[in-house]
Amino acid sequence: MTTNRGHVTIRRALFSDFDKIVEVEASSFKRPYPPTLLFSLLRLHGDMFYVALADDETVGYVVGAKRRDGSGHVISIAVRPEWRRRGIGTKLMEALLDDFKKRGLRKVVLEVAVSNREAIAFYEHLGFKTTALLKGYYPWGEDAYFMTKEL
């Protein structure tokens, strides 16, 4: 994939990417995950943790996991604000969804804040459907939509 600022590649995350993943997270969310949680996700789900690199700069990440019910779970995705709307999020999601398919998973789920209209539109564009409202899902009390996609 190429953007007007150079070539973008998607690959599995490495522990050496950790500081840059934390930077992507901090630049992407009002309430970012703490570094300790991101480190745990990288340690526990490193086989389903991908980064997007543009000119050797880490510009995004996605992490997923296999749930006990046999579905895939998109835990988190983030792209640096200045790199959004260039297809990087889509490429990250495609890498994770392909990984889920290779593992034989047939369904993917995720949660998204009801106020995050941009993310909801992004997920809908990828074929996700809202299937439930999770009242008070987030620690600050905000509701979330539970979204699913059949693979």
C-alpha cells in the first residue's frame, strides 16, 4: 500500500515496537489504555497484534484475540490522527480478519463507544452490524455498541 507520504506495511508487532505503540495509543484516544495494559496485550496476544509502518514510523496498530466461544475479538485499533483516512485502519483490520479466518473463526465481535461516530462508520463500512447496546460498558459510564461480523 502506498500513501502520499510513502509506503505502508503491515506486520506482526514486536516487543521493540512497544514504545511506538504507546505513542500511537496516546495520540489516538482521550482515555488511552495504560502502557501496562498494552504490554499485557502484546505479551498475551502478540500472535494477533499487528502494526502499520510508514517510512519506518509506527502509525497504527490492531490487536485481537480468540474468545472462548470460538469467535474473534477486536480488542483495539488505533491510527495516528495525521495518518487517518488513508486506508491504514482498513489494512490493519484486513490483516487481523485474515488471521481470524486462517484460524477457522467464523465470527468477529467488538465493542465501540456510542459517541465514537467515526469508528462506528468505519466498522459498518467493513461489514460489522450493531447487535446489542452495552449499558455503562466503559469505566467512565459510557454505553457501547456490541458489533459483529460473519467471516
